[in-house]
Amino acid sequence: MDTVTMKEQMIAIAEEETLSEIKRLLTGGAEPLELIEALREAMSVIGERFEKKEYFLSELIMAAEIFNRAVALITPRLKVKEGGEKGAVVIGTVQGDIHYIGKNIVASLLRCEGYAVHDLGEDVKPEAFVEKVKETGAKVVGLSALLTIAFETMKETIDQLKEAGLRDQVKVLVGGAPVDETVAGYCGADAYGKDAAEAVRLVGSYLS
Ligand code: B12
């Protein structure tokens, strides 16, 4: 599958072109996750242009809008696994951070795999994660952050799970573009997942 054109269109923030190219690729049998990964790479280039002041906030907002429309086209093609519910996962973007696109993709993929996903949204307070774990008895918590300043809230969220006496009963996964193994270690997480497929693999290893 050749996603080069689609990526170029996305980077150029060409909405209709990107979306019609996605439709064309899907009709040609493109793998949904490969399309999402290509779009994520394009978003990363857009982010770099923003950092270099070649793009401004308006372009980031437009890019997010295109991404959301693209995901709405792609996600119905994700294969939904049959069978009973496999266990509960609480997920959210931590307090201070409003980036939700990647977190939503992780949540969608986990739902497709049959997990009961409790998505708390974005800018989520540590206490809200604690409450949801108590309420649902979830064994996995996924924390997303795209802002480096949000690493502190990630850590704070895990600390509050500890204080509530819940840390031993949950596995905590962290993810988001700037997150890596070092950040996971700093926050006291169990693992770092680089993308949605990795999130599914990790959750599977914890809830099998
Ligand atoms: C789109 C975007 C926005 C949109 C967000 C729309 C939305 N509501 O989600 C808007 C325009 C609103 C926005 C706002 C801002 N943004 Co912004 N944004 C981006 C951009 C371009 C793309 C992010 C994205 O959606 N990527 C696509 C998704 C699919 O990828 P992903 O999030 O990485 O998710 C994947 C994996 O990481 C993983 N994953 C994600 N979460 C999780 C969770 C778990 C548990 C696991 C296992 C895996 C996992 O799986 C996903 C699928 O593969 C990034 C650039 C970048 N490099 O990412 C900047 C970027 C994150 N933004 C940045 C900034 C600075 C901001 C603003 C502060 C700008 C401003 N001056 O106001 C505000 C933030 C306000 C706030 N309080 O949060 C900086 C952050 C820099 C830093 N060091 O912290 C970046 C890196 C751009 C840059 N290079 O400067 N942004």
C-alpha cells in the first residue's frame, strides 16, 4: 500500500484531498492500522513545522480536524473480535493536556479487541482515574500525554493510585508521542506502549 500521497496531502493540510485519498486506499483494501500509522507520521511532521514556526496553531487545529474525519472513515473498517468481554481498562489523557486523538485510537482498538474501555476523556484529574478504578475494578489503566509538562501529572496520577491502595491491583501503561521507557520509569508505570497495536499487545499480556 502506497501512503506517500496521502501523507503529503495531510502534511499540506489539504482536507478534501487527504480524505478522498483515504477512501481510495480503503477501497483498494488498505490495512486500517497502516493508514492510521501513516497519518500519525504526517502529524509528527506537522508538529515539527509548528515548532519551527512554519505552521501556526490554526494549522494544528485544522490537522486535528482532518485527522478526526479520517479516523471516522477508517475505524469502521477495524475488525471487531467476537466473544465475551475480556476485562476492564480505564484510559484518559492526564490533567493539563487536551490531546486526545492518539488516546481515542488506543481506546477504539481495545474496544475492537473486546475490552470494556472506560474512556475518561482528556484533561483528566488524578482523582478521576482513582475513582474509576474503584468503581469498575479495572486491572489496567492507560495514561496518555503529548505535552512534556504533563509527565508530572502522569506521575501524580500513579502516586495517587498508590495512596489509594490500588497500585498493586492495576497495571499502568503510558503512551503518547513524547513518552518513552525513561518517562515510564520516571512516572512509576509498568510499561510504555509506542502505538495502539502495542497497547493491545500489552493489555492482552496483563488480562489473559
Ligand atoms: C494535533 C495536535 C494538537 C491539537 C490537538 C487536538 C486534540 N484535541 O487532540 C491542538 C491544536 C488542539 C493542539 C494543542 C496544543 N498543542 Co499540540 N500537537 C498536535 C500534534 C501536531 C499531533 C498530535 C496527534 O494527534 N498525533 C496523532 C496521534 C495518532 O498520535 P499520538 O498522539 O502520538 O498517539 C499514538 C501513540 O503515541 C500511542 N498512544 C497515545 N496515547 C497512548 C496511551 C497509551 C496508554 C498507550 C499505550 C499508547 C498511546 O498510540 C497512538 C496511536 O498510534 C502534535 C505533534 C506530535 N509530534 O505529536 C502537537 C504537539 C503535541 N502539541 C504541542 C503543543 C505545544 C500544543 C499547545 C501547548 C499549543 C499552544 N500554544 O496552545 C496546545 C496544548 C494545549 C493543552 N493544554 O494540551 C507540542 C508539545 C511540545 C511539548 N514539548 O510538550 C507538539 C509536540 C508540537 C510541537 N512539536 O511543538 N495540538
